[in-house]
Amino acid sequence: PPPERKRFYQNVSISQGEGGFEINLDHRKLKTPQAKLFTVPSEALAIAVATEWDSQKDTIKFYTMHLTTLCNTALDNPTQRSKAQLIRAAVKFLETDTVCYRVEEPAALAELQKNEWDPIIAWAEKRYNVAIGSSTSIMGPNIPASTRDTFSSHLASYNMWALQGIEYVITQLKSLILSMGLIDRHITVEKAVLLSRLEEEYQIQRWGKVEWAHDYDLCELRARAAAGTLFVHLCSESSTVKHKLLQD
């Protein structure tokens, strides 16, 4: 869709159909870019998406509607990938995981990486009973096959919708480890984003920042990471929530 469009509806509501929960814009049912009926698996996710649509003002800013975008991707699956392909793509990020690549100098940055990234790697190794490690080599750490297998098995426990969300978070943070820490509620969105931008934040502290650009990038990354994490949780949500949609 275009990045912006004039708002053409007054009211947003949800309803339950045969395939799940639907979003209604006045009396129109929301459709995906491929013209499929926009149907989501949980009422909680439907309410979150409806809230995105209702929060739009005079114009619809599609680039701010991360949950809607993720639902469209899950429904249309434009790249036609299977569950196994999504899992392989996620696990492949271990080869270039942000927290596994270290510098040798400057010493201050190397120390910062050690202090900030070692604990999250230690958590992941204990949480999943795997070996990960880190490396200063451009080739990165040597990730054991057993570690890949363990993460593959863990990711297989998620449904297709949730896997789309997990991959989205991974691509934002450039890290499978940080993404799982975030989705497992071990770290906050703010912490995950800070750790993913550690070198950039170090350079900003040293050299200063462009007045608005860095803050904008930071807020955008937080919004995308938060939306992706919320999407994963809501796609696994089975409990029914009360119909208090968009009420103050």
C-alpha cells in the first residue's frame, strides 16, 4: 500500500467469523494486499490491530502499523515459505549474530561488549542448554550443530504466525539471541534495542549525534521490536478477552 492514505472510515470494530476474528472498518471487512479476508487467530490480536486502525487520524500512515503489516505477511505469505524454511532462516542468524561478533580495539568498546553481551549469551546458553560463545574473527564464532538443532526444535514449537513475528524481531535486532531473550521476557524492549545498537551508542557517546536522526531511529527500532514481540505473544493467545474494543 502507499505510505499514507486519507482516512476513509469512522468506526473500527471486530467480529468473529468462521476463520477467526475479522476487522471491520465501518461496514467494510478489512482485506490483505492480496485481497484475502483479514482474519487473525486470536481476539487479543484482533483488538490490537483494530486499535492501530482506530488510532490513525486524518491520514492512514501504513508505515506505523506494524501489527497490521505482520498479519498481512502471515496471511498472504508473499514469499511462500514453509514452517521449516522460516525456522532455517531464523537459526541462520546465529552465524552473524550481533552479540557474538566482538572487536579487539578500541579497548573501551571491547570491554563494553564483554560487560553487556556476555551476560545475555550466558543466559541463552543456560536457558537452552547450548554452547554459543563469541569471537573477534571476521568469520564469527563456530556454532556447534547441536546448538542449531536445539534452537530449531525450540522454534518448531511456535505456530506459523508466531514464527513470522520472531523472524521480524530477529531482522530488527540482527540477533537471534537478543530476540529470544526479548520474547522469553528475560530482557525489555529498551534493553534489547540498546544491546543491538551497542557499538552505535558507543560512537554516539564519543562523537555526539545528529540532533533528531538518532533519536528517530531509536524510537522506530523500539516500536518495531515491541510490535514483533507483542505479535508473537498474541498469536499464541488462546484466552478470550471481553469485548471492550476501543473504549476509553
